[in-house]
Amino acid sequence: MNEARPTDLRCEWRTEPLGIDAPRPRLSWLRPGEQVGYHVQVAGSREGLLSDSPDRWDSGRVESEASVGVQYAGEPLTSRERCWWRVRAFGPEGATSEWSEPAWWEMGLREPGDWQAEWVRAPEMDALPLLRRDFELFSDIARARVYVCGLGYHELLINGTRIGDHVLDPAQTDYEERALYVTHDVTEAVQPGANAVGVLLGDGWYNQGEVWNHPVPHAPPYGPPCLLLQLEVEDADGNRAVIVSDGSWRSHAGPVLRSNIYLGECYDARRELPGWSEPGADDSDWLPVEAAEPPGGRLEAQHLPPIRRTQELAPVEIRQMHSDSWVVDFGQNFAGWVRLRVEDAPPGTEVRLRFAETTFGYDGMIDTSSMGGFALHGDPADSYVCRGGGAETWEPRFSYRGFRYAEVTGYPGDLAEHPEAVTGIVVHTGAPPVGTLATSDERTRRVHEIALWTLRGNLHGLPTDCPSREKCGWLGDAHAIAEMGSFNLDLATFWPKYTEDIETSRKGELPPYIAPGRRNTKPNGAPDWGVAIVLIPWAQYRFHADLGCLRRHWPAMRQFVDEVAAAAEDGIVSEGLGDWCPPGEVRPTETAPAFTSTALLCRALEIAAATAPLVGADDAPERFTQMRDASCAALIRDYWQGRGAGFGSQTANAMALAFGLVPDHREGIAADALAADVAARDYHHSTGIFGSPHLYWALCEWGHAEAAWRILHSDDYPGIGHLMSLGATTFWECWGEAEIEQEEMPRSLNHPMQAAFDAWHFSGLAGINPDPAQPGFRHTILRPQGWGVWPDIEAQYRSVHGLIRSAWQGDGERIRWEITIPPGCEASVAPPATLTRGWTLVGPEAELGAPPSPTRGQQLRIGDGEHELIYKRGN
């Protein structure tokens, strides 16, 4: 350890975050090896830190293995303060690491009194407003920060330059409860002397009144766009100039004539005002801004990753449909928009874009039915009016949609000869990847890829149900994908934001169906949706060792389980939407909602029993355990049918096996019944969003991996291969049934709830599972599935403690398994539960004391580093 040092220093799960408001930030690092203690130093300057003068905090040696979520315990932190920190680790037998490289975090505006700015808005105009102000600065500029909350969305410019790479900023919230402000470092953007700041305001979710207000207003807008901005500039001596939004700002109608988060954007380039955000621009005909009514909620720093442009897609085909219209196929269903480029167009030329997830087979025209026009009262469309002359490039600012196809009308020329004129811009919350999956099995690889596209397309500051139509944070969809999302992307700050959305949306005892926003069907949603307030914080704890999230939401978690259990009749929770969207249905028919709601209550009570002691609650864990046992007994009493049927459906058996609800020693009966049902359907699933995440795991865990393989590789209805044959590049809400389209209106073709089982690729096939007793994968439970059926799997997951790798390949005679465990961590390793008698562990790892013939549940304990295990058939 002497030559190594801690790395990947993070504050509040972010690398060198700017503008945080946690009063006692939590610090994390990757250990260089086994750690028995740590030493953290924090200083107000880099120089002070490196000279061993930690004036903010010196922890001294702390005897602890902790390296995630270590809470700052130094001097009280003030707004704007930048803190530099470093850490060293102590190993066994007196080993001491080198100090880490210094890192920093910076505080935002923590107190309401820090804000000198005023909320302002433009007078009523015929377009979205531009707001601006000139200001002068001193010559010795050392640091500049801008703190901005522009609702619903904003785009910030200083001296004519766009600031940052964020789009659709800030993330949606319940604005009457809280609004998020964004901090930018603009030191390089400001200059001595004359400066100007400009802001474009968009309606976003704040002024969304066109959709969901039919036939009667039940989701009214908050009001017209408004701005709160504070720009602070310091010189080398700490003197500060503060430029704020107030009555001195000027406003003018801009070129964005209309922008709706659902229906699209209209932009007239002839109305552009060149240089409007530069110093000295002529604003003599601009109007003074007006004081705006504050949204009403508290201001909080935006802590989750911002929405960004993440990828560009070139057309794979452009088909001319009429003399002035073309259909562009980007080859992939995604969330975002189209960037348009035109050359030498006559002034006033209007190019119109409409969007669709699919086309009509008989003529190739776009089919907009899945875009939700029946609910949105219009099809999403963008239009660009050319200013004329030269090259013009445009893309929307304040609206996005989910689509694969774009219909372009009015392009001045032959679009098919200019494919560079249209580019698909992929837009979503910019969470970096943490998980990768590789396999030689093409179907498994492609299914995982489709799941990833579906996931990314539905992360837009919250987990949406679909990007094409509703764009809502349905709680049932969210908790279904919590683990799948966390295995693939770094959502350590995303899920806490969303669980806070659930809190601010709660108007009754139970959470609503949707959070955040005003499109709530009623204050108290169904319990199988509301259970998200329990399942998501628990997933956040297991994956990211975020005990603070559990503490924050424990009152809501406890209230949920108490209220739902109290409303149960003889242990059964009858209310619920149920196992949504199984094949052939929207609403479940084979599995009673009472079963799935009660099973989810049992899981929530199990989590409550585990959480109570972690958060220091007075509640006795035994109380929750007794409540769980009572509901479990009720499920068995009312639904257990015994041999040949188990609990009677694929979903019921899969959930019961996953949640430990099967009568003692009868797991094999439930698993055999599950496999028999799958076989009777010619190896197809009948599960919806609650059963599918557990289906493959349950089959593989209990000796039916072949059945799981055949489901995944089925090419006819209702298999995934069937969707792919219909052109699916994301998971659909339903399974392509024409009768559902006719009865229920066309469904979305990008719905992550149906991709939730992708977590099983990591937790099942690769066998990577967090241990709740040592969360964040400090201790990993490695137990892969599918040996002898899948040819190979390699999964890597970059946990908060470091990289975990599980890669195996082989056949029915020999399996080679490679494992990587992060420094200072360990794992319990076991082959598949079905790999029992007749197999032998050989090679150097056999000397660690593993049984020569593994049996169910027996595990090998291994430490950090790289390991190779080889199993052979026979002794």
C-alpha cells in the first residue's frame, strides 16, 4: 500500500462538483488495497492542503474500513466556499498509503439570504422572450460564477457565447415545492470592462398548458416563463461584483414563436436579433422586464447529471414521398430532435418536420399513431422558417420527442441528395456508463443493446414512461427499472432526485401514480405503484451505499408499509394496477392484482425490517417481519395450488421465488410449474412488468436455464425476436398486438418497464449481486447462471468501490470463470445452484478450501484482485 494511493475522489458521488448545498458533504474514494483506517484533510486552498495546513478539517486517523459516504465533520461550510481535500488510507500491519491527488468541491448558495436576485419575467409577447443586461467589470478577474434558475427551461449566454453543454435545463420538479438552480463557472466567459448576459426562456414543464388539459383543465400551468439569476465576479483580493436579475433587465420577443414540450417548436430565423447577448447591443426598443411571482418552492442545487446531447445519428435511408416531402429513417428509435441544415433558401421558406416511431407498411409514410395524438390533441412537429441566404443550421432548444422517423416537408432542394442536412441528436440525462456486457450470443447482445437504448431514451431528469407521448414519471415503471438502470449507468445522484420528487408529489398518505408534475390522477395512487418509495431508496442503498437516502425517506417508507398493511383484508392487498402489459393485454388477467400488490408489500416489509436498524429507528424490525409473515401466509392460503401449478401463473411463481414467498421446501414445485407453463406456451412468457424482471432468474436458479434461453431466442409472437422482426430497436409498451391498438389506442414503442429484466444479465448470467450487509459492492455475492446453456458471458460493473468483473465461458464439460474484485473488497463466490454433484473445482483456487463438489448455497470466499476458477465434470 505504501506506493499506492486512493483514487477517484468524489464528493456527494460526483467528481469535483460545482455548487452543492449539502451542509455536511459525503466523501468517497477508491481504496488502494485493504483499508483499516483513513485520514482526510480539507483546506480552503490547494496550497494550504499541500502544505499540510488543513484549516477546514483534519480527521486524524480514523479506524474504519469506510471509503464511501464519509461525512465531512469540519468547520461549518459557507456559501460559495471551495474546499480542497485529500485522503490517505491505512492498511494492516502499519501500512500507509501516499496521499491522494487533491480534489475539490464548491458550495452553492445555501441560504435564502444569499440570493440578491429577483424573479423576473417578460411582458406578454407573441413569442418566447429574450432577456438581457449590460454590465461593467473590473480588470482583475479571479473567479466568476453564475447561479441561474430559468423556468421552465433556459439557455444562458454571456458576451454572445452559450454557457455550458446542458440542454432542457433545469430538470422538472414540483415547482411549488422546489425548483433547481444550476451553477456555472464563467470565469473565462466574462472580461474586464463591458459585458452582457442574455437568457432565452422556454415554457418547458412550467408553462405546459396545451396538453393534458382536455377536455377540462386538470394539469394547469404554473405561469409564464420566469428567471432568477445571480452572477458573482471576484477579483484577486476577494472583492465581489454581483449582477442580478431585477427591474434593470430588458426583454424582447425572440425567434422561437412556439415551444411545447410535447407538441414541438416553431422557429422563425427572420426574427433573430444578431448580437443581442453581446455588450452594447441596441436594446432601445426592448421592454422592461416585470416582477414575477416566485414559483413558491425552495431553491435547491441541481445535483443530478444534466440533460445533454450525447450522440449524433446520420440517416440510414431517405425516401422521397412527394414533390416536397421526404421520410428520413435514422435506423434507431431514440429521444431527442433533428438538427436541420439548409443552403441558400429563399427568405421565408418553411421547413416542417413531423415525427414517428414507425411507418405504414403499404406506402412508407410515417405513422404517428404511437406518438399519442389522441391524447396530446396534435402530432409533435417542428418548423423552421429560413432567414434566407447562405448556410443555416438549426435545432430545437426547449422541446424533445421520441422517434425513429422524421417527415421533412418544404426542404429547398432534393433532401435525398443532401443527407448531411438532417442529423438525429440523441438527448438524455448524461449519466456515464458503469456496466458493460459482452457475449458471443448475438441475441443476448442485441437484447441488451435494445434495453440500453430504451433506458437512455427515458432518462430526462426523471425516469419517464416513454419519450414520445406521456413523458411522465410513473412510479410503477420507475421501480421496475431501478436495478436495471443502476447496473448500466451511474445513477447515484439521479435516484435521490427522483425519490425527492415522490416526496414532494405526495399529497396524501400514499404516493401518487406520477411524480413530479401536475398530471396526477389522484393524491393516493395504487400501492403497487407507490411502493417505489420503498424499493428505489433500498436499491440506492444497495448499489451506492447511500445511507442518507434511506434516512431521508424512512418516514415515508414506514408510513407506506403501515398504511398498506393496515388496509389489507386478512393479509391481502386487493388494490393495484397489477402486472401491467403482459402479452395480449394492457391490464393483467392471469395474475390477480391482489397477488402482485401483496407480494410487493411483503418485499417492502422485508426492506422495512432491514432498514429500521440502519437508520436508528425506534421501530422494532420484528414488527415488520411479523407483518410480512402474515401477508406471506395469506398469499399461500389464497393462491398456493401445489404441484403442477404452484401459485398459478408465471408472474406469481417468478415473484414468489424471487421474494422468498413459496411454502417451505417447495421452491422446486413452484419452479417446475413455472417452467411447465413456459413450455406449454411453446416457450413464451406471459409476464408483465412485475413478473418479467424475475422470470429468467427464477427459471435459471432452479434448473430451467434451457427454458430461459428458448424464451429469449423465440422469434414468434410474443417473443422479443417477434418485436425485432417488426422493426423494434427499443422495447415496446405492448407486444405488437393489433387488437390492443384498436381497443386501447396505439401504444408507445419505447417503454423501459418492459426492459427491466436486463438487470438479470448482470445479476443472473454474470452473477454480480450486492450484499445489503456491506452495500455498494463492498462485499459482492457472485453466483452466475446459465452455464452449459449460454456459451459465455462477460460483465463489468464499476461500483462505488471499484471495478467488478465476472467472465465465464465453456461447455458441458469445462467452465473457465475469471473474476476481478476491487482493492480492499471481497466476494462470496458460488457456481450456479444447479451445478452440483459431479463437478469439481480445480486449479489454484481449489486450495482455498472450496468443497470438491459444490452443493446449493456453498460459497467460496475470495479477496481482491484477479482470480481464475476452473470447474470440470467428474472427480
